[in-house]
Amino acid sequence: IFDSKMSICSTTYFKVLRHERLLLIINTATVALSAALSFFSVFSLNSIDAALSSVVFCIMARSIVSELWINRTLNVDASLVVIGEMALTILFLASSSSLPLLPGFVFTACCYIGFLLVFRKESISALQQIKVIVKSLR
């Protein structure tokens, strides 16, 4: 979720707004933090799961920081959808690491349906925008 949003939206906005240097700083800080947390997780905690979780945390943080900066720059109110995305990601990680495959899938699917219901206005708006874009491409 977060890496796709970063690649599709945030990186594009940084480049269009000519803030490539800030994008470089954010990406470099993310790599450094990810390396430090991974090093600590593997060599101090002896946990590959902690290392993987720290990488996911860094990707989430990079996306959220970028999105908040872009929102502030464009004078757009921050959305609560980010909190839902974070919760959905954490629930996915927890279920995939603690539940068998089928129950984990069902749990994650139910969480995603709940996410769509909670943010139905935003979901419908996004789908309508996609529909308009697709029509304009024809």
C-alpha cells in the first residue's frame, strides 16, 4: 500500500514541484533508518521477523512523511485514511505471522472490507475519479 502510494503519487508530486532534493533526503533517511533497525534486529535481537517489520515500518514512515509534506505544501487537509491504512497494514502483518494461511486470509479480507466500509465516501470518490480518468483515455 505505502510503497505503491509513494511510487505513484508522492514521488510524482515531489518531481513536479521540483523538490527532488527533499525526496532524496527522505529516501536517504529511510535507507539509513531501515539499515540501522535491520542491523539491530538481526544482530541484537536475532530476529528476522523484527528486521522485516522494521523495513515495513520505514516504508510506512516514508510514505506518511511525504504525504503530510505534500498536503501541507498544497494546503490540503490531511485524511484519516492514512490511519486506516496503517491499521490495515499492522493487522495484516499480525495475522500473517500468527495465523494459518486460510484463517489469516479470511481475517485480512474482513479487515479490508471493514476498511472500505469505514472509508466508503473516500472509496467511492476514488472510484469515481478513476472512472472519469478511464473515460477520458478512450
